[in-house]
Amino acid sequence: MPDWKQIVHKNFRVLGICSPELTEELAAHLEDSYEGLLCEGLPAEVALQNTIGQIEGRCRVWLVMRFLQEELMAGFIREAALPGLLTSAAAGFFYWALALDHISPKVLWLVGGQSPLWWWCLLPIWGALGALLSRRNGGSRLQRIAASLLPSAILGTLILLIFVVGFTLSGLVNHYQLVSGRLESLGLVPPGFVVMPAALSLLGAGIAEVSTKKFRTLRTRA
Amino acid sequence: MASVNAQIKRGSAELAVLTLLAEHPLHGYEIAKQIEEQTGGVLRFDMASLYPMLHRLERKSWVKAEWQTLPNGRRRRCYRLTASGRKQIAPLRAQWRAFFQALQSVTGFQNA
């Protein structure tokens, strides 16, 4: 009899979706399925191939995707969206407060435009804050990543919306220069204002993750 | 045998599973097998559809899962319907009935 737990564990060691309990449950399903096929009169080799086929290739991808989707959506508001929105609000408030005091920060020129240098420096902190708040609410690893990336995701969505509206208006006036200008910007702005902030936020989340683990280890030893 | 569109299958899956569990607790493989047998193979749930859905139902507290040791010594995670889950069956049935009646009035098919 094949070691079903080992087979499941080998196939689903992705993003930590497979807890020991889930591994045992899926292994039990495969075991029953294999025996069912044997009872139907299939040769052992064919039964084994059919059974393993349930968790390989396309089936494996679907199973991983469904579990990731379920995990991400479970308690999404409390564990990812709320920490992410709080982080976005904190970042927005900080930006507004400095602007109100006429503090003119150093400017970092980047593809697609410019943004204050301190804003870039703070991104890892916001990312870490989102991830930590999510962890505090019991968020999974995937939800912690989502929480840290939410500000960038919101920014990205807004930029895309602006582009959609812009393209529509350009189409209405049928002006070649407007359309080509927007196409050019579409290649420049998202990397500068979405992808790079997302990378920095993710860096902060990663640092928070490692720090929390080390802190816990030290506390356990103490 | 006519195949059923994936969206319709997904929507009907919860009702099918809850109805089955209303009779007696079952583990994942038994649920999949019984649905397949009772529908003559029209509804067939693979692992990718079944387990994420069962875990979702568990999170909603519509079903409760417990590990049980079978007479042959094997451990299986059996799902049983909770009181909250039992309450969902009637509204889900009503929704599906309304859906089929609406479809019937448009397409004119009888007793699907």
C-alpha cells in the first residue's frame, strides 16, 4: 500500500497550505479512492495511477488555487482588509500632516514622476505595520502579505481607473497625441508608483515576519 | 449523459452536501461517492471542489468535522450537520426551486 500521506505532503508543500490535519484527510480520501478502484476490478497499477492523478498536474493546481482562495477570503475583512486599510489611512494621514506644515521633503525622481523621499523610506514601515496588525488578528501568511500590499493595490487600482477614464476620453476626442501619451505613461507610471512601493511594503512585511519569529524564539528560550 | 456547467455545479454543491449530511455524518470520500452514485454520475466532485467547500462550510459553522476511528482502525474526518447548517437547507431549496421555475417559464422544459 502506498504511503498516501507522503504523496500528499510531497504534492502540496506549497505556501504551507497543507496542515498535518489536511494532509491526513486528503491521504484518507486517496486511500479510499484507491481501494474503491481496486474493488471495481482495476489492476493495482492502473488504480494507483488514477488515484495519484487526482492530485497531480491540473488537479493539483486547481486544488492549491482553491485552498489559497478559500484561505485568503476567510476572515479577509478582519485579517487582511482592515489592517491594510488602517495602514493606508495612517500613510495618507502622515502625508497630509507633513504637507499641512509646509514641510518640503527631498524629492526622489522616478520613472513616471516624482515622490517625496521620506514617503519611500516609510513604505517598509507601513508594510510591516499592515502585516503585524494582520498577524495580531490571526491572519495567515497569505493574509499578512495581502494586508501589507493593500495600500499599493489601492494605488494601483486608482491608477488603472484613471487610465481607463483617460483612454475613454482620448478615444472620444480621437486625438493621436493624447492616446500615445497615455500609452507611454501606462508603461512608466505603474512600475514607479505601484510595483516599487509594493516591493518596499513587502520588504517591510518580510522584516516584520522575521523579527516576530526571532522575538518569539527568544521569548520561548527565556 | 449530459454534462453540467461548472458554475451550476458549484452553486448546487452546498445544497447537495448539506442534504446528504442531514441524513447522517459522512467523511469526504463518502460524500463524493454518494453524490456521484445518487446523480448517476452527472454531479461528480473532485478533491479540488469538495475539500475547499467542506472547509468553507465548517468555517461557516454549518457543518462540524470530527476525527473518528473506523472499525478497521483507520481514522477518517467525518462531517456532520450542525443546527445552523440544518436551517440553511430550506432557504437553499427555495432558492433552487425559484431558479428552476424561472428557467422553466423561459425555456418551457418540464420536470428537469
